[in-house]
Amino acid sequence: MTQTQLGDLVGVSGAYISQIENGKKAPSPALGKRILEALGAHDQAALV
């Protein structure tokens, strides 16, 4: 999945996803949950 595709699924730009991946931005808890759901992960997976 590309950053643009993920961004489209969760309602942000691909550029914003890139900034999250590079540690320049931190997602809100709500956005973090949407990203996890879009990637098929569970909330607990983010805690590891």
C-alpha cells in the first residue's frame, strides 16, 4: 500500500503519512486508530 493509498483510506494526505513515518508528525489517537484499522492491525500491536 502506498502512502497516498493509506492517506486516502484514513482521510489525510500521503505527505502527512510520510511525515508520520519519518517522525516529523505524530498522529492523533483517532488517526492512529484509523491507520491501524486500515493496515489490519489491532490497537495492542501499536504498544509493542
